[in-house]
Amino acid sequence: MDNNGKLLEEGERDEEGNSLDWLLQKEKSEVIIPMDTNVTIQRNIWTSTIFVVKPSQESECLRQHPKGNVALLEGLLEYLRIKGKRLTSPEFTDELNGKTALLKALLNLKDGKNDTVEVFLAIAERTNDLKDLINASYKDPFYKGQSALHVAIERRSFNHVKMLVENGADVQAKANGTFFQCNTGLGFYFGELPLSLAACTNQPEIVSYLMENPHRRADVTDQDSRGNTVLHTLVVIADDTTDNTDMIAGMYDQILIQHFKPETKTVQLEAIENNQGLTPLNCFATYCIGNSQDERMRSLSRKFTEWVYGPVRSSLFDTSSIDTDQRNSVLEIVIFGNDIPNQPEMLQIEPLRSLLQEKWDRFASKLFLMNFLFYLAYLSIFTTVAFYRKEGQPPFPIEHVPLDYFRTCGEFVSLFGAVWFFYKAIVIFKRNPPNLKSLSLDGFSDIIFFLQATLLLLCAVLYVTGCRQYVGFLVVSLALAWINILYYSRGSRHMGIYSVMMQRMILHDLLHFLCVYAVFLFGFSAAVVTLIDDSSPDSDDPANGTGARGRSFEPEPFTCKKPTYNDIRFTTLELFKFTIGMGDLEFTDHVQSKEVFYILLILYIVPDIHPSAEHAHSFNGEHRGENLQGQ
């Protein structure tokens, strides 16, 4: 029994006592519950489908009809003619969701059959209401737009689908309620259209019929509210299970084969873009290839066998929309898409792997080497200019000597190089904004190039304005410039491995260790400062009229004195130097409790030594593993 409302208590029978006496009831209450259920509810007399009507003392309506019991509907046509009503009249539809008798009958199929469907269609045809009844859809926001054709497809009833299409069902009706939207939690997104629903529920027979029936063929190029065609929808619902992969691949190929038959229009179905500007192939690269384990689904384009000779096979890949200069090409999505799952693994998928290898062998390696040589020349000029900089108050006038001319030219070359690196970094950041995920995959080379250029540009501004602090920005920029040589090491198969390993080590293990170490360093520095009192003994002598004041926030007169452990900055620096083996923690006689001081030192040293030793052991293990693989 359909449970879209409670059964109404039986009212008074029609005074005329016609054959529909048992069908004519008056409404008393209704409860909104889900669209349909397969749970059978027992009742004393019959199992029925409910018709809810507007409450009125004068109106009588068809309240229920049994599943498949056509005999109980005898006299319905005469009743409608007497009352001047149709099956789509408000009295015979659910006022809350717009459900008609036909929809309710299709929701209550038994073994794929319900003879009352044919009866309702015949009655609607006699009352000139056939198309309106067939194309009537849900009105509530949750299931809005769902028509009888959608329900028949969802119930997997091919006979009823044929019956509805033959009688004028709209094959382009769109079910766009919230239940049918993407990312709605408890719902099912299938692309809104009947053809998409049949494809997503793996019903190839219905798909073929909708595309090739002689009455009204489904438009394969039609798009839903998200701009998705049936091919887009198949890609969206794909996952990494074997059954789903086989179904998606088979249905995708079937639709393309039927669409490109000679007698049909040759619209490029795979070239249609959705609202995000993505073709089905782009969506495939964005959402699901990285997760797929099936070999057929791990290819980004169709592979055509050119020739076969014994065990040798030559194949061609269709690279249209994969490597183009247009927006949202597959290659661009894979390389610059931070939200793509398993992005590194996708570079091993054909034809991307062969395409990238071919690009590298033909021209990319030469361009990369040329960029490296230009960068070495730029770095040599930058280093020479920084090393032979003038001392004194900037800016310095140009002296009319050859050496000064060369120095000035070198400064301009360094500055123009910084402008170029700054512009290049901005372009890269706009295309691929930096975040934690991109850092873990791509490293931080682009960020270091950006910092190098920014610091040198700030150095130039300070130099022109006459600030001697420009030297600090200059030397830091120079250090970063030399670090950026590691970026070009990725052009070598062996050096690139170590460069990537170092960047990942810095971004993962070392960064986490530094965060923990900073907490230890500050905590123990605060403890040591609190424990040690380096104030002069004379200052605490009662004979001098001064007592022990402790630390005070009041300003003290400036005196030149050696920094002591009373200063937390000095203590933090000394503890850090002690950690890296450069410090000298001299014991002072002003410690208030030597035992506590020793305990603090031991607690500080042990946590610092253990992670360092463990990290060194892990690094050596990885290094040995790389050597074994190389051998």
C-alpha cells in the first residue's frame, strides 16, 4: 500500500446506491510521509492506493483502488462524466504533492504489473485528458518534476515505459526536486531526464527504446539544470567498484554508438560542456579516473588499434580535448587541479603518460635545460653584484669607470630578473593557488621564487630611498636564489628524487618536529628564567635600605650589562644553541634550586635527542632503500 496518507474512515455511502458506493468516501485527515514504500500493510478488507481530496461536504471522489483489481473500477468513467470531472481534476490529485491516480498505480506494481494503469489511460483518453494525465508530475519541492515516465523507469517496467511513450509521454521531462539534486545527502542524482535515469540505473533496453522509438525520441544532447548531459551524469555517479565500472563503461559506449548511427545527426556529444565548462571527458579526469582500478576506465580517451602483426600491436589515442590550448583541457585539469583525488597516480594513465614522455623527449627537456643555464647566468651576475656592493649611505652615484658600469648593468639585470620571477609566480598562483595539499604534491619552489623576487624588489625600494637596511633583504634574497637551484635538479632522474624527498621531509617530518620543539623551547626557557635570579647580592642587603623586590614591571634606568638568564630572549637563544651543539650552558651560583635546574635540563635534552636520532635513522633507512632500488 502506498503510504502517502492515512486511510480515511468510511463515510456515508452515495444515496443513489450506484456501483461506486464503496469508492466514494469523505476525507478526514492526512499525514505527509515519503513518496513510496515497499512495505505491505495489512488491512481487514483490501490493500489500496490512496487518493486525497479537498475537504468538502458536497464533493465525493475516488479514494482508493486495489492493486490490479480492474473489476472494482467499473463505472468510474460514467461517474466522471456525470460529475464533469477528469482524473487530473483537483479532487482526484493529492493537494500536497500533486500525485495522480496514474502515479499511484505505477508506484504499486506487483511483479512489474498493475492492470489499473491501462484502465486509467483508457479513461483519460475517453475524457480527452490523456496527455495531461501522463505528463502530470509531482508539485512538492522534494520530488518536483517527477512524472509517470520517471516512475515507470525507476520501477524498471519496460512495458509501462513503452505504453506511456506511445500515448504521448514527454521524454524530456525533468525531475528537478531537491531529492534529485547532487550532494543532497539522502537523495539520488541522475541528471533529471528520463534517459539519464534509465542509463544511471543500468537499463540498456529502455535506453535503446528512448533513443530509437518511432513516436518521440529522447534528445541525447539535452542538459539538466547543472548543464550535464547523460554522459556527464554517468561520469558523476561513477565510483571504483567493479560492477559500477562495467556498467558505466558499457552504457557510455552504447549511448555513443546509438547516437552516431549514420541516419542520425552527428552532433559531437562528447564536446558539450556543462555549466562548469567541463566536457564528459574533463569530468572524468576531474572526478573518477584516479580511483578506478579497471583498465578500461583507466584510459583518458578511446584507443584505436591501427595494425596488429603477431604479438605486436600499434594503437592510436584520440587526444582531442586532452592536450589543447583551450580552457579546461584534461592535461591542465590533471596538473593544476588540487581537488583531484590520487592526482600523482593519474599521470600514469594513458595517454597522459605517453603524451608527457613524448613532450619531455622532444622539446620540454631542452627548454628546461635552457632555463637552467639562463638561471645560472642570472645567479652568477646577482651574486657578483651583491658581493661587490658599495659600502656607505645609498644610493650611490655612478662613477665613470668601466667597473662601475658593469656593476650598474648587473644591478639592472638582477632587478629585471626579480620582476620576471615575481610576474611568473603571480601567474602560477592565479592558476594554482597555494594550499597545504599543493605544497605536499608540488613542493614550495614557486613560493621560494616568489619570496626571492619580493625581497629583491623591496631591497631596491630601500636602496633608492636611502635606507641601509636594504642589505638584509639583499642577502636573504641571494640565499633563496641559490636554494632555488634545487628546483632545476628535478630535470635529472637521480637528483630529482633527492630534491623531492628533501621537500617532503621539510614539509612533513621536520615541520611537525619544529612545532613541537618550539613548544618545548619556550616552555623550558620560561621555567629557567623563573628559577634563576642573577640580581646582585648587594641589592638585597637590608643595610642598604633595599629589600628583595623580585622582578618588577616598572621601568629601570638604562645600564650596560651582560645579558643573563633573567632575560627570556637570552635564555631561549642559549637553549637553542645548546640543542644544536653550539651553546655553553654555564652553571650559575644564583640558581635557587640546583636539583630542579638539573631536572629541567634533563627533561629538555631527552625529548630533543630522541626525535633527532629517530629521524636520522629513518632518513638513513630511506637512503639505503633508494640505493638498493638503484642497484
